[in-house]
Amino acid sequence: MLSRGALRAHLLAVRLAGVVATSRETSLRSYRLFAARDPRALIGIDPEGGWGQRDVIGLMADRCGVSADPRHTSGQDVIDPERTLAALDAFAGRLAAVAQRGAPVLLGTGHPHRLLGFYAALADALSAAGCSVLTPAQGRCVDITTRFGLRTYNLDYVRGVALVREPGASRAGGEPGAHTHSPLPVRTALAAAAEAGGPLPELVIGDHGWVCGAGQLGFEAIGPADTDDPALFVGEAEGSVSVVVPLDDGVRSDYYLPLTRYVLNRACLSQ
């Protein structure tokens, strides 16, 4: 088992935590957008509280370890590795709980280039533990507003993990899927599962809109988030999201492998 100390060293070495690639300017822009209730920053969460920019900065300082000083406006953001480790332990606890019940789960990502392998390993382990890894709405069209306008994507699954692809893109072409923060894919998947009358997930695992969209609909949801993703942390603070792991979500995909081993061991699941 990877020790806590070894994982902490890894987090810092590859900049999953500590000084991360996300800039303070990028994070502050996201906080301003969230405070203004911009859908690009809300990504599926409908906040109950009146979250102003200073409130969001204070929350992110508490949950991630970023600077609480609004006058700090430039440079690189910082994630406290101890907060990451504590959240990984809580994340593993939710995996263990759902595995013990053999409950149905849904996994999805808007970061397939970076995080697909992480989620796929979790899907394999949960399936081996007796959980049904759900794949509703396979091939369904999802219309998502992007900075280039409204675009149509297709919902697909790779090793039990949902993602969206542009029409015409294929697995054979080596394209892992499109990047999106939208909550529409998870809403589409959950609606299809309900329409089919089959099981609904007792846990949704993912990032961005997958976590926020599912949590807002009342499903337990967990996943990682960067310092410029305040919606997930607000959801956690208000109780609509169960666990958020603060880390850089844009590093090389193989850098997440030690995290996979750590949470599966903590959850007593085999990889």
C-alpha cells in the first residue's frame, strides 16, 4: 500500500497539490463568475446561499488552502496537500460504503484526456465488488452551449465511464472524448435511467458538471476539483455534494495512478 507520506510527496512532486498550474487570475475569474451566478461557473449547482466573491474566496481558502486575501491577484494558486489527503480518505470511505452494499454507481468525466484512467480503475474495482456500473443513454445526443455556440455531442462509455464525443469521432481514432464542464450529460444519463425503469445510481463519481448536476438532483456525488472550480466546493458546503478532493485536474494522466492505488487500498478494493 502506498503510504500517506509517499502519496503526499507525490502530490507535491507532480504538482497535483502544493503550487499548482492553475493561476490565481483564473481562479479569481471563476469566483467572480460564480458570485454573478454565471452558468459557466455554476455547472449545475443552484446555490442556496448568497455567495459573494469574498465568500467564495473564504470557502476556497478553507477547502483548498488558496490565499484568503482578495488583494492577492496574481501568481500560481496553492492547494494544501493535507486537505487533499483528508478528502481522498473521505472519498475512499464513500467507495467502501457503496461497495459493501453492492449498490449501482454511475461514473462520468468532462476531463477524459486526464482522468479517464482514474475513473476506469474505480469502475473496474467497484464492478468486481458486485456494484452495477450503469451505462444509461449510450449514444444519446446532448446539445451543449460552448464558447463556439451550441454544439451536439454523443454520450458514450469507455470501460464504464461516461463521456461525450463530437459526432463522427470514434474510439478507433484514438480520441478519448471531448472536454466539457456541462451538467447536461449527467442529466441526460439520469433521465434515461429513470425512463428505463432500471436501477438508479446510489453514487455518482466524476468531475465538474457530473458531480454538480447529479448532486443538485439529489444523488450522492463525489469527485476531484481544481482551485478554479468553486461550484463543487459550494455544493459540498451546502450539502448537495458529498466529497470534493482538491487537486489539479489537468496534469498528465499517469500522475493520478498513485491516487488510484491509495483510494482503492483505503476502500479495501482490489484494482
